[in-house]
Amino acid sequence: MSRPFFRALAALCFFALAAPAFAQSPVGCWATVDDGDGSVKSYVKVYQSGNTLVGDIAKLAVDGGRCEDCADRYDGRVLRNERIMSGFTLDGGRYKNGSIIDPKSGRTYSAIMNLVEGNSDRLYLRGYIGIRALGRSQTWQRAAASNCN
């Protein structure tokens, strides 16, 4: 057997074993959903920036991509590449110390997030002011990367 064959085999084994670890990360494209009817509202790209995770709106799925009836600084704008999440650091199995902006209200909330146990295609987020009990939760669905390009 030749050396290139063994290198290719070693690389294949590495990626096969590493794939589950990559799948257990919130890095990727996520569909946000309407709390009322469950329809997709936007796509958010979550990625590593330094030692933290951040998230940008990749595109809105409604109103032609424009934020209608939103806070003044967002109202009527196409929200593409707009940072809405920042500062998330891993602590155990949960990402803490983050913040998230609600474009509808313009308010910034402290936030935590984690993948739903047993389903790495669902991301649980909780935004709150002061204490976690005074907040709101959402679960986002992992989406195809093409939605965030």
C-alpha cells in the first residue's frame, strides 16, 4: 500500500470521528420562527468571533426582507448582516453571558442558549432582563447553509 492511500484513509477517519463534534455546535444557519403561527421569520447566521459566538441576521423571510413595524433604527430597512447576538461563551453545555436584540422593540436582552438535548437541529434561546425568570424563550430550527449566504 502506498503512503498517499494511508494519508487519505487517516484523513477520512479523522473527519468521520470529528463530524459528530462539529454537529454539536450552534455554529451555522438557524431559522427563527413566529411565536404565534410557527412560520419562519428570518435566518440567523451564528459563528465564532474571537472567543465568543455571535449572530447576524442573514435575511428576513417576510415583507420582502424589510423590517416592518420595527423599532425606529430598524423600521423599513432590509436587515441583512445586522448583528443581533453577541458575547456568548461556552460554560458546560450552555452558552452564557450573551446578549440579543429584538428588532421589533429595539431592546437588548441578556441571553443564554443551548442546543436542545438529543436534537442538535434545535437551538433554545432565552432572553431576559435582570433575572432569567423574567424573560422569553424561543427555539430555532437549524436551516440549510444556503439560507444564510
